[in-house]
Amino acid sequence: MTRPTILRGALVVLAVAGLAACSPKLPDGVDDTVLAQSIGRQIGSASTCVVIADAANGRMVWRGGGYITCARNLPTCDGVVTTAEKLLQDNLGKPARFFSCDSGTAPGATVGWAIGPVPTGEGKPARNLTYVAVMEGDRALPGLEIKDRVEQAFKKAGF
């Protein structure tokens, strides 16, 4: 192996390690696969997005739903149109709330939002995380129902 080849290989390894270190990470003891499957079963659809961030620094730790779904501008039912990720950043560390309204995207389509702290299970350490869950469409659940279902999924995953 030549020296330039070894150097290129070392740079690739460092780049991959650096990206892995910067990628979102769930807390220890929370199973990513179980979380994704539980949310999929509880509120999953093509128009569902769940995002979780550290309330202290705003760093995203998990996203369920495609980038396009999470980046869609949807009404917040108080005259504002925003994305799930922006709403998450605006509500870090704030009390839970949930709401629903017509989405205006199609006749009969609604949007349901649930926002709040990720609950801490009994005997688990406080993790200081905030979540936003949103569904939009003609089969979207009301915000309170989304809250109940997504929090059940969090519990199953180990929060």
C-alpha cells in the first residue's frame, strides 16, 4: 500500500468518525428501533413527524418521519404556519400543549399537534428532552390523542 492510499484511508475513517460523533443520539437505555416501531404503530403515516431535542441546547436527538414531512409548513391553529422542527426549537423546555384544526391543504384535512417534555419513566434519570409530534391529512388524529399515543411509544422505547 502506498503512503497516499494510507493517508486517504485514514482521512475517510476520521471523516466517518466525525460524522458519527455529530449525529443525533438518543439517551442510553432508549432503543431507537423500538421507538421507531412504536411510533409507527401508534401514529404512523406518511404525514406524521416526531422530533425530539435536548431542551438545554436545542440539539436534535431523534426524528421520526421523512425530512419532507418534518419540514412541511403547517398551521399551528393560532394563525401561524411553521414546521415541526421550528416549533420544537420555539418550545424547548416549555409545558405540554396539544391542539388541532383544519389544515387547509384539502377539504376535510386537519392537523394535530402535541408538544411537550418527553416523560421520564419511573426510576429513570431526568433527560430534559422536548418533543413535537404532528399529523396532517384527512385521517390525522387530534392533538390530545397524538400526545397519549406518542407518550406510550416513548415508554415502550425506554424513556
